[in-house]
Amino acid sequence: MRDLAKDLQTKIGEKVTVTGWVNSRRDHGGLIFIDLRDHTGVIQLVMTPEQNEAFKIAEGLRDEFVIRAEGKVRERAPELVNPNIETGKIEIMVKKMELINRSEPLPVNTHDEGDPSSEELRLKYRYLDLRRPSMQRILKRRAEYYRFMRDYMDAHDFIEVTTPILANSSPEGARDFLVPSRLHPGQFYALPQAPQQFKQLLMVGGVPRYYQIAPCFRDEDPRADRLYGDFYQLDLEMSFVDNGETVRETVEPLIKSLVTEYAGKKLMGEEVPRIPFQEAMDKYGTDKPDLRYGLEMIDLTEELKDCEFKVFQAPCVKAIRVPGGANFTRKQIDEFTELARKNGAGGLAYLLYGDGETKGPVAKFLKPEELASVKTKMGAEDGDAVFFGADTREKVNKVLGAMRIAFADTLGLADLEKVALCWIVDFPFYEWDDGANKLDFGHNPFSMPKGGLETLEAAKTDAEKLAIVADQYDMVANGYEICSGAVRNFNPEVMYKVFGILGYDEAYVEARFGGMLNAFKFGAPPHAGCAFGVDRMFMVLENLSNIRDIVAFPKNGSGVDLMMNSPSSVDAMQLEEAHLQIVEEDE
């Protein structure tokens, strides 16, 4: 069927044939009504006993039977109009009916109304869950979303190129999915975590602007905003670009248009701010700040440096002013305190303002001048609350960053009809791995450190190496990272040095990235790019909180495809051909 509402309403009095699923059946004795459904909507069919064969078939119909019906379109009587469906003003008087296929009783609800089925059942019977109108809408919207992105990229002279799925292992920050080689025993392909090396090689190959909606594979733990196993990204690269701002200015209009034209939402501000990584951590406690609300962290270390309150005798003291926070209940404050403890705090110190007074468990430990200084610096007014964090700067940022989100959620500060975008820039090139007690890459080794080789060679101590800034950038929307990009390292000398700082010799670099390094020796142009997580970005635009709701066939929260029973065991012959052996773990 085409679009029922638009098509059938132009055919009143005409004979039509429709096909679909029985959405519901109502037997009124001398009349049987069938709501017939397909991907475009629902139309009411009417059967009378005069149509003996059709009426007899209709008597035996059940939900989700597949039928074909032929009859005339007619207008409903005014008192029988159904305003809840687009075809509510018309119906079809059926003359002929054919039962195409039957359905067993359904294990899941295929309607958006009524009690929802559990996610486990929905994923096990996903082919039935997809019949729900909301799921049909999501699939259609996703197709429109892809088309919107492709139209923009094509209009801006990007060339769509597909890159290999069977590739080499590459350190992208997650575990690889490995594929054993039948033809080369003991060797493995890896499913690409991203097309990173290939797109850089396309730049060397003379492609001026590349893009693809690329499948990516990472063996990471699933969560509400991250699919397990495979996901898609709008991957792009631009040659003869040596600064990140060029890339940002090129793709920013696309994202703005997706927000306003595709999703019909409002942007928070005309300009998209560029926020250095450290500033984001110090103000919001995260490099993925939701800017739909304020609740910034204010540094009070100087104001409270001579404070006798033991808790505030810490390297760093910060606070968040929460408008209306003085009205939090005891239960809410207990929940906030527990969240603070989960993030490493010993407890939660706070002040409450009301009737011109400052109250709360901390008030009695502070001198009048300290209370006055805090109130002035925080801009606190009656009805507000001020919540403190005191510890190392890193821990304070972490604790108050989590608290900031919790406060906003409790107060409902995030407007679902608005999208706040920002770019986070100037990421640390290296970070300290506490588990391994050594330096590691902050993002990936393919980015260009600002200052290039000179900066790398000047860094002697760990502190100096940790101070190196990469020309990397992320775009954030409503508290979700939707894009990551960088100016690329196209100089072999810089690549050797980047790895050398971590203790890897040139042989290691050549073994892992020989193809790319060799290419860079033949006149590689400067280049830069980024990749947008299209699944996560779509989730934000559609106001959904579970990323599994926006793909056709997701795995569950444990990384299992319940519908296809995957992962699964394979037979001995397959293992032998792949030169693999299963080793049982000791109990």
C-alpha cells in the first residue's frame, strides 16, 4: 500500500485493493470491522453478511493475520469519524477478501498502546517488535537522516568511498574483533574500529575530500548510549588542511541543519563555542558538558584557603550553586550524598539560603566573613543551595561533574526541544595510565601534536609530556559526544617520536603501521578530518535515551543477539579450517 491517508482519500467511490496485517477485529453481529495495518497506517474495513465469502473469512481472522481485501472507499458517517487515525474519515466496504497467511498468538505487543513487552522479549522477537508504528517511524526517519547527510556531503564536494572491512589490528582505544585467516595459519585480520588508516591513505592517493557512512567494530562493554560490537559513523577527511578550525567550519552547518531542519529543534545560541578540554573539566567536570543549563563549578580555593574547617583544607575547593536547591527534600539530598560517595567523595557539604540566612551542616564551621565571601562569589540568593567538593582538582571535578548532571535531572533543567552544541578542543596528547603506571595515548596516535616534532623533542619529563596538546576536537550535543576528529600526523619522523616517547621503537611502528608510514614518504599532503557517531547523534535528535531503540537489529545489554542466538559455538570442521582450538578454562 502507498500512503493510505493521502492515497485513499482521493479515491472515494472507487474500487481499491489493500494488503496488510489485521491490527484488530470487531464483530458487531451483522457487521465485522477490521483495522488493516501496513507501514503507512491503518484503514478500517467493513464486512456484511451479504458478502458471504468475505464475511466468512473475516469471522475467522485474528490479530496479525495477513490478508488482501478488495472493495470501494466510502466516507464514514460524521458520528463514526475516528479522529485518532489519519484515515479516520473513510473506510472500505469489502467485496472480496483473501487470507494470505495466518499468525500464531504473538509473544510480544506489536502495538504502541497497552503494556510494553520487556526489552529481552522485544529483542528476541525483533521482527515482530519492528511492526510497532513507533519502530516503523524510527526506521523511516533514520533513512531520511542518512539521505540528509549524504546530500550535504555531496553538495560540498566530498567523494563517497568505501573502505575494507577485513583490515589490520590498530590501537584505537578499544579491543579489536579478530578474524582468523584460513589461508595464512596463525595470522588474523581485525574488523576496523574506524577507517582511520584507509582514509588517510586516500588523502595520500589524491582524493581531495572523502566521506562514507562507515561500519565500525569495537569490543567495548555496551551501555545506554553505545551499541555493542558494530556501529556507524559519518567518517570524513579533507586534504591540504593543517588546522582543525577548517574542518569544524565545514561540518558545523551540517549539524546545525540536522538540528533545525531535520529534527525541528532549536539551537542554543547562534555560535557554537570552542571550549578547551581543561576549561571544560574545570567548569563542568566532564569533556561532554550539557550546555542547556548552567550549574558551573566555581573555584573557592583562594576564598577558603585559611578556613579552619578540616574538609576544606584540601588542594582544591569548588562549589555549584543550584537555584531552588534549598527546596530539595531530605531524601533527595541523601541521594545526592550517596552519588557523591560513589564518585569518590567522603560526603557532601552544602549551604542552604533562605529568609536572609545561611543554613546547613557546613554553616557552623565557617566564619562570617567566609560565609559572606562564598555567597558573593557564588552569587547565591534566597532559595538557592551551594554544594561543595574538596579534594584533588581531578577528584573534585569528577564528583561535582556527576552532581551537576544529577541536579539538572532532578530539577528538569534540560529542555528536550533544544540542542546545545559545543566543540571541545586542545586535548592532552598523552595521559597517565594508573593501572599500568605509565604514559599512554590520550586518544590515538594518528593526531598531530601542536608544535609538531619540536614540541615532542622538548618534552623531557613526564609532566612535560603530559602537557603536550593534540590538535584534536570533539563535538558535544546535550551532554553526548557525537564527533571526534583531529589534524592528522602525516610526518614519519613525528610518528616515530610519538611512539618513541612511550617506549616503542621504530621497528614496532613499522610493523603496525608500515603501509601508512611508507605512503607518507611519497609526498603526503597535510590533512584533517573527523567522524560523527550517527547512531548516538540520531538518538539525541529523536529524544531517545536508549540507543538500542534506534537500530533495526541491536544486541542486548550483554552483547547477545537474542534473535539470531549470536555469539554461538561453531563445529569442529570450521575451527580446524581456521586453525583454531578451543581451550577450556580451569574451574
